[in-house]
Amino acid sequence: MQRDTRTIKAQQNIIGAVFLKGFSVLVSFVLVPMTLGYLNAYEYGVWLTLSSVLMWINYFDVGLGHGLRNKLAEAFALKDDILAKIYVSTVFFLLTVIVLVIYLLFILVLFWLDWYKLLNVSPDVVSHLNSLVLIVFTFFCLSFVLKFIGNIYLAKQLPVINDLLIFAGNFLSLIIIYILTKVTEGNLSKVAITYSVTPVLAYLIAYPITFYIKYPFLRPTLSAVKLKYAKGLMGLGLQFFVIQIACLLIFSTSNILISHLFGSEDVTYYNIASKYFLTITMIFGIVITPIWSAITDAYVKNDYGWMRKTIRTMLYVWVLLFLLTIVMVIISNYIYHIWVGDTVKIPMSLSVLMGLYVTIMNWNNIYTHFINGTGKIRLQLYITVGTSLLYIPLAIFLSKIWGINGIIGAMCIILLCSSWSSPLQYYKIINKKAKGIWNK
């Protein structure tokens, strides 16, 4: 009965996510030409680079978001509402403390940094960059704390609600950017503030709905903060944090590398191709996102049969998406022309490499979601850290040979390093043969 309930919940979330992700993709695709029409390719590239730098704050929760997701899912599986409230309150308190420390440190160093040099931006094109960075960073900090609301729904095996919150922020951005294009001249500051404020608005609306209407028993209170539980949250969470930082070096430095090595316009070209092919990972994410917390629930209850069946289903989905990726590569130039016109020219070689990149990423995600759900992430930690140290020098070396294609080629090579270890660890865990590093 429990297995059926778990599967039905996953299926319901997938159906809901199909609509939300579909609309999110549509909004995302419309925003690109709309923003490009409001700004120029250079200014748009500046915003993409700036946002990718400031997005790093999301990784400084020392893994508390993922730690909360796993621990809260365990508490729900054990039907322990008091423990669940303690986890939520403790994480909310810790995130608030962390963001206050980060914000104060950022204020201290903000005006000592040459942001024009750091982002390779001309002051003749973009003025008052320091002030803009401060405003945008402030809203990123607010979002950093409030986004833990999404982890509650993930732990509840309701990722569709987390998707709804993200979609709401994106849709608000679309509305505001559209209004700006009609009533104002192109302005980078207005675009940057719009994109950073809208997620905060979505979470501020979600907060009272979540904690006063939907789950009042989870409402964070100071009396429920128990720092002794921080060790359990941060023990697993700290490992997730190190993995996040390592992934940051691999996946979030691409815009900076491209901006420094080739220029801001090339950041725009890369991101258009990336956004096109990342729709494949978004589609796969619709299917696989509910699996993480469902695996936690199944693993706590020793439901190995359900886990085997689920991973097998994910492999079938991966094959179908691989075939879809091939089609997307073939028609990519046609789609780019319809989408952004002749504003940019994306070489076929870049599309091929992006297709390969998302295919490898989806393969890895099948097994990392299983491993993350079980909490046996030590091996993943070591491999991710090791490969992250290789990424930047490898990307720079390959970019000298292949240009911008070298950046994506380096990411593909790095991903291949874990495309064998994760499936092997899954095999060992599912067959109860995992020992040593494979079971930590």
C-alpha cells in the first residue's frame, strides 16, 4: 500500500510539473528575446555574468537545504511532527545567521573590489555598477533565506509546489520586463532589479500560506530552535555543501571564463545555446525530482523493490530524451533563427557539444538522485571535489584549442568522471553489497 501511495504521489507531481515546467520553459524562452530587445547583447551578457556571480550565495547554506530535505523526509516517514518542527526552525535560524554574516562581510569588501575589472565590463557602457551590485545582492540574500520553504515541499514529496514558486518568480519577471519594454528605454539596472526582486516576492507570498494555512505545525519559532540538532543536519548537509561548492566551480564559472577569455557577447551566445538544450534537463527534472525524497522514504522503510523499479523507469526516460536531444541538435539552427532571429549566430559544433553535455548530465542525475536520497554521498563528495579542481585549468587549455567549445568540452569530460562510479555505487547499495566508501 505504501509503495502504491509513494508512486501515485510521484506521478501526480510529474503531471503537475509537466504543466508548470512547460509554462516555465515558455516564459524563459520569451524572456530571452524580450530582454535582448530591451537591452543589447553586451548589456545582457553583463547581467548574465553578474547574476551567475551573485548566485553563488545560494551555495553558502553549508548544505542545510539538502540536509533539511533528507532529515525532514525521514521525520515525515516516522510521523514525528515535533522533530520536523525542530528541523525547520533550526534551519531557518541558521540560514538567517549565515546570511547576516555574509551580507556584512560583503558590505565590507564591496567598494574595495573593482567590479568593472572583475566582470570585464566597460564603465562607458554600464554606470554605477557597484550600487547595482549591492541592490541585487540584497535581494539575493533575502531569497537565500526564504527559498528553504521549497525544501519543505520537496521533503513532503511535493516538488510541484517548489516548481510553482520558481515559476511564479519567473512569470512576475516576464510581466515587469514586458511593461518596461513599453514604457522605458533599455536599462540594465531595471532588468537586474526585476530579476532579483521577483523570486523574493513569490517566497514572501508562500510563507504565510505554508506556515499559517497549510502546515502550521511546521511554523518556525525561536523556542523550537535546537542547536544540538544542527550537527545531524550539518553532518550530512556539510557534505552536500562541499559538493555544491565543487559543482559551483564546474558549472557556475563558465560565464566568467567566457567573459574573460572571449567577451560579454560570447556569454550571450553560450547562454542561448545552453537555455535551448537545458530544456532537456528540465524535462528530465520533471520526472526525476520527486524521486529523491521518495527514495529517502523507501530506503528508511527498506523498500528495495520499489527503488529498483523506479531507477529502471528512469533509464527508459533517459533513452527517450537522448533521442529527442539528437533531433534538437539537427534542427537547432532553425530554432535559433525563429527564436532570436539573426541577432546571434550559434555554430553547430556548440549545439552538438551542448547536446552531449545534457545527455551525460541526465545519466548522472539518475544515480545521484538515488545516492542523495540514501545519504551515502561520501564517494560522490571525493569525486566531485577532485574533478572541480581540474575543471578550470582544463577549460582554459581546451578553449585555447577549440575556442568557446572548449568550455563545454571540459564540462563533458568532467561529468564523465562520475558517470561510472554512481551507477556502480547504486548497484552495490541496491544489492546490499556496499561496504567502506561505497556505504558512507
